[in-house]
Amino acid sequence: MTPADPAGPGRAAKAREKRVITRPDQLSKVTAMFRIPRDIHSELTGEARATTSDLTTYVNRLFDSFLHYFSLPSIVVETLERDRAELGFKRFEYYQYILFRRYEAVARHGPAFDKGQKGK
């Protein structure tokens, strides 16, 4: 139980009513707090700086990219999702699988073997 507001009941409700939303995106965002190891934080901060982003923008981009296949066209995403489902992988496992398959191709053909191919 919280102590009574000396200014009277309903003061907090009135303050909430007076709040002005200055940016439409404020309505769809939440603040999430979580702990990460210092070395990961340092690496993320360095990556963000290298892309001239602040850490929040960079982490949001990472999360969005991870969840939505890096903004690939929907036809590609649908195909990858079917593949993932057929393989029985969760998203993280599927990304590991894709990266490992790329490793196999690089080990077989050498780094950047497909760099000069048209359409890449």
C-alpha cells in the first residue's frame, strides 16, 4: 500500500493525462533493461561507433535484423522460413547452420570465392 498523495487523490492520473507525446514512435517503444558481460558491451559499443550509430540504435538494428532476416525480400524470407521449419531449427540454430554452410563453401573454394559473380 502506498502513502496517500498530499495533493489529493487522482493527481497521478491527471499528470498522466497531461503527458504529451511529441514523437509518434514513443507509443510503440518500451524500455528493456538487461545485464550483459562487459566485454560484449564494449564490443557492441565499438561496432556502433564504427557505423556512426548510438548503442541503442545499433542494438535495435541487430535485434530487428535477427528477427526479420536482415530485411531480405519477403519471398526470400518465406523460403528461408519454410527451410527452417523443415529442418526443425529454432531461429538461432538456423543462423548457426547457415553460417556453418558458408564456412564449408569458403573452406572448399577460398575466401570471397563468389565476390565477382554477377547478381551477388
